[in-house]
Amino acid sequence: MALESGDIVRIRVVKLQPEAQLPKYAHTGEFGDLAADLYAVAGATLDAGITMPVATGVAMEFPATHGALVEDRSGLAVKGVTTLAGVIDPGYRGEIKVVMTNLSTKAVEIKAGDRVAQLRIVRRIEAAFEEVSELVEAPRGANGFGSSGS
């Protein structure tokens, strides 16, 4: 069972392969990292334009109050490698795999032990969606995507 203690959320992790690494924060403390690094458990080649899952070799047990988002690492993003489909629900117990896409024109080599993504722990909030006939007007109005400029 995962437990919370103060600001620390306890997440149990099973290594599905001996060489797998637990997620780690590079910087901790008052001004520490927002997300922990996730590591590839095996090597992979991401050819140009390819999307594929990259195994981490770990499974996690989140408390019912938390889940996680898998986010890009800036060092890979600048090379054109991004992550997709990165929501981990509290009830998921399978291996964490990072769905990666290579948007560049060159193959990118992932080695076992490479940091491939970041795991951001989030508090789960359940919303009640209510259908209405109109919305209260706001200063931004219907100007949505890109309304603040590029």
C-alpha cells in the first residue's frame, strides 16, 4: 500500500528486471525537481518518424489519491524526441513504458540506463461535468488556442 507522509507521497515500485532503475530526482529539497527521471531498461533505436514504447522495467503502486504524467526530457526534446500518451492512473499496475516519437530526420539511439522521460506525480481530482446551455462570459471569451500570440 502506498502511503502519504507530509509532503512525501510513498510509491511502491517493483523492478520487473534486475537491471531496471527506480525513478530518481536529480535535485531534491526546497528547490528540487518537479519530476523524477525514468530510465530505459534496454537499448532501442528510434528511427526518424517512428513512434514506439520504451520499457522502463518497473511497475508502480500509486495511492488512490495520486497518479503520474510522463513528460519530455528537454535534452531529448531538443533532438526532436518527444513523449506521447503519458497518463498513469492510480489503479494501473503494469510496466511503465514511455511512448516515444522521433520527429527528427535522424535515428536516435537509446541505451540501457539512459534517462528517457520525466515522471511528474499529480494529485487526482475527480470532476463532475454538468451540461449547461451557455457559459458565463469571461475577458478571453471564445478566443482560445493561440489567442495570446505566438
